[in-house]
Amino acid sequence: MDKEKKTMAKPEEIEADSSIRAKVNHPLSPDSLKAIIETHNTSLLNYTVSSYDPVNIAKALENIDSEEDLLFFFKAVNPDDSAEVFTHLEQESKEKVIQAFSSADLHAIVDNMATDDLVDFVDELPANLVSKVLKATSEEDRKRIYTYLHFKDDSAGTIMTPEYLQVKEEDTVKYAISKIRSLGQEMETIWEIFVVDNSRRLVGTITLDKLLEADEDDILKSVMTSDFVSVTINTDQEEVLKAFRKYDISVIPVTNSSKRMLGIITFDDVYDVAKAEANEDSQLTNAVIPSDEPYLKTNLFKLVKNYGIWLVVLLFLDTLTSMIMNNVSNALAPLPLLIAILPSIMGTNGNASDQTVTVTIRELALGNITKKNYFKAMWKEVRASMLTGLILGVFAFGWILMELYSGLLSLSGPDNATLANFYASDRNLFFLSVAALVGITFFFTIVLAKLLGITLPVLAKMVHLDPAVMSQPLISTTLDILSMYLFFALSLLIMKGV
């Protein structure tokens, strides 16, 4: 990667043996670099590194076995140069440096690495070293690493933090407490520490109060809790949120498929997820494409797009409503009161579906409704909807009769003669027929509303879509079409019999 070279020290400013200095302008050998390192002359070392291609420096370092020399090199060399040299090292040499360095020392190297180099480097590291490197990166770089690595979008790996306390199962309580005292300020939490075996697999956890209650000479394996909750890096954020709610915990460890610790997720991390999920669900259920940007900072055209797409979809569905009304308008011309009743039917059914959609989405989010118990939940909703529909149907039947006999629903129309002939056969039968029509329509459409309200969000979940995609406006519009079709179909049947 090209970068601007920093001002190099002048040869006369370099206090070093002339034989070493003479080698600077010749191909660099491992022995020459080692000799320069051993002088501990930082000016000469920086001059040498800046004079050679980073690939050549990296090749020379590969043959230096002394851990002390490696440490001095990366501590003494300008961070911009050392980061580029580090990029060209073999993976084994990189791991050697990581193991020898503290997170604070690593920061000077990884903070100056290009993002793509850093991501590739972390991706190739064994699990036991990933956390150490992530601790050394800035929060911004860490987010980029999470984004570019093979962590799935909206997974536990994208929200975890590497700042956690880890001890081995054969360590003593006294050692664990001393580690808390020395490193606690740098950690995300000290309330819970995580116990691993010699293979760095997570085998238990122990809380601070349990540590303080235990004898200092106790081995952690004997006092730790083996019954703990954990997630993997690919666990969906919503599942992580469910785990926090279900087990009432404040922190959860994140492991890879081999159960090796990679990080932790704390309550404040998952709280942010909960807010984001709630915001997204709120927007989707109200037919708005979700956006993470603050309203006042959202581009005008993006805002229009977020509104417009759903409105176009709903408008298309509404045209089906118009088509149905157009097809039956002539047949229902003698009975304008049926048109007057329709809005109350559609409004009530929309409210019924909204109730079920709200409950279903919430229960899906909490994990109470799953693919396994869907039919049980549906059968419960069917029974509830039939009772609800029956109550509303009976109420509507009586209410419509009262309105018809009291004259609140007018039987007059533009063609009084036609209406008079139509009603003349049997006025009471006509009133009962209209009331029965409304009551039956309420019963069936409320059952349908409840079934749509529970089925569509569950189907969305099954095909890995956000259940909120089945927004309330979408379900309500679909229900309007179906209830209108049913109402008019029953109307035509009853009219023929009156």
C-alpha cells in the first residue's frame, strides 16, 4: 500500500557502527537486521526500515527467532512502517508477535493497518488470539472487522465486545481476584468472569460475589458454575435478545463452533438491539421501509422512497376493492343502505386483524410462538375469533334491526318507486335479512381477520423475513378486499330471496 514516507534521519545523525551503517544500502539480510536491532539504536532501525521495501524487512524478520528482538523491533519502529511490515509477515510470525505483545502494544500496530489487511489478518487467526487483537483495535475498526468478517448480518458476532475477563479452570480464586484488580478497569464488566480449559473452550462462569465468598486457595473449577447460557457468533440478534429476556441475565458469552470464547454481549449492547428492532417493527407495521438514519438527517428522496413503495403496493390492492364495488354497484343500486353499512364492517375487521397482528409479532419476538407450536396457537386463535365473531355478529344483528325500525338507517333513495316495490313484499323479512347479512358477515370476516393476523407473520418468520413485513396496513387492505367480496356476495344472495 502506497503511503507518504516520513522524513528519514540523516546518516551523520546516526550513532552506530560504520560497518552496520554501510549495510543499509545493500540487500538486507536477517543477520544485518538482527545486528541493527541488537544495538537498540532506534534512529538507525527506523532509517533502515524506511529505506527498504516492507516485504524485504518482513522476510528478514521471519528468520529472527528471538522474541525479545521482535518485541523491540515493533516497539521501536514508527507505527506506520511497522504496521506495513507486519502485514507482510507470515501468519505464524504474526501469531508469535501477538502472543508476545500486550493489547496496548498491539494497538500501535493494528491501529495503523489498512482495514482490508486487518480483516484478512483477523480472519486467519485462531480463536484464542482473535479477542486479543480485537481488544487492541479502536471501536471504529472493530465495527469494520465485524462487518467484513464472515459474521452474518445482525448476528451475535456483530455486537459482541472483546473486553472480558477470562481465567483458566486450574487457576485459584486468589489469582482471579488479582486479575480483576489489575485489568478490571479495561473490561466491559467485572461482575462475571469466564472460565476456560487448556484448549480455551468455555467451561464455566463465576460471578464476583461467588469469588469473594470462596476461599482464596480454591481452584476455580471447584467453585465455577457449569450451567451457563452462551451463543455462537452466528446466533441471530433477536435470539440473543430472547435469551436475555428468558434467563434474566446481564451478560452472555459468545463462542465459535468449537466453544472457544470470542467475546461477550452485555445488557446495554442488547438493549440497543431491542430499540433498533422495536423501531424497525414499528416502521414496518405501519407500512414504512425501515431506516436507521435520524428523521431530520434522512435524504428527502430516500424518505419519499420509504413512504412511496408501500403506498404503491397498497394502492394496487385498493384498486381491487374498486373493481369489486364497480361490478356489484348496479345490482345493489336499490339498496344504498348496504353501502352505508360497509365502512363499519371494514373498520371493525381492520381493528380485529390489528389486534392479532400486534399480539402475534410480540409473541414471535419473545419466542412464545414458533413453527412447532403454530397450529396450537392458530387453533387457540380460531376459537377466540369464533367467540368474538359470534358476540359481534349477534350485537350487529340487533343493532342493525334497531337502526332499521327506528329509521336511523334510511330506506329512501333516488328512485322511491323502485324502493317501494322492492320493500313491498315483506318489510319485516327484509329488515331481518339485512340484519342477518351484517351479523353473518361480521362473524366470518372477524374469524378471517384473526387467521390472517396470526398466519401471515408466522409464514414470514418461516421464510426468514421479519414478521413485521406483514404490516397491519397490508393485512387490513387484504382483509378489506376479502370482507367486501364476502359481504357483497351474501348481499346478492339475500336480495334474490327477498
